[in-house]
Amino acid sequence: MIFSFQNASFRDTETGLYNQAYFMEVFNREWHRLIRDKHSLSILLFNPHINLLNEADMSKLIQIGNLLTEQTLRSTDIICRFNKYCFAMGLFGLDIQGTHVIVKRIQDALLLKEKIGLLNCNISIGAVNVTPNINIEPESIFEKTITALHCAEESGVNGFQIESYAVH
């Protein structure tokens, strides 16, 4: 029974995904590990543009969360419900080319679900790839990712924006 309560503390009750607090805890740990290892990471934000007051759209939210989870194949990747409207994905130890592969995989999976009539929605994706170092404030990565998400939203239906971020 104790495990159930502990599990509930880092899970989103509506989607079953990790919550933002747990995501940030993992991000912080991985950030410091990647500084040591001199490897990069990517943070992705997904805005599914759905009306959360509509029950059918709430069902879509769960489907999207499951779809995102299915597209991450490594145990180090993490998906969370970042806030009421967005999902976040942390891809640790992955370069920008690998990030493009994941985004393409997600877009292909969404297209397939749409073609067979299982899921139809507009999802904007903003991503930033960075090699952590002590001169970069981790919060700035999330600010840059939010900016990339806004650019993706402005580019139209199912838009995406991937940026590389570096401080020397």
C-alpha cells in the first residue's frame, strides 16, 4: 500500500504520466551527469491544442500521452504532463540528429493514427538540444524550449521547431 501512495506523488492523475515535479527532479540529476560526461540532451514541449472541458478531448489527452510514451525506446527518456495543456519529453544523452529522429517518429505515429481514424489533433512541438555546462542556467533551456514551441505554433498545423543552444 505504501508503494501506491509513493507512486501517486510523482504521477499525473489524469494521464498516468510523470508529473512536472518528478520531471524536473530527473532533469536536474541528468543535467549534472551530462555536464560530467560532456553529452547533450534535448527537451521537447508538445501542445496538443485540445479543449480540456470536452470529455472527448480529455480522452485524446490520454491517447497522446500514450503515443508519446510509445515513441521513446530508451529507458533514460522521460515523458511528463508538464502543465495542464502541455507534455514534456526529456531525451538525455541525445544529439540534435537523434532529436530529429524522435520528432519524425512521433509525427509519423500521429499521421498513422489519423489515417486509421483513431486520433485527429494538431500538435505543435518545440525542442531545444544543448550540451550542459556550468555557464548555462538550466531554467534558460526551458525558456528557449517555450520560445521554440511558440515558433512551432506560428508555423501552422503540426508545426515543429528544433533549436540548438550553446554558451561558450
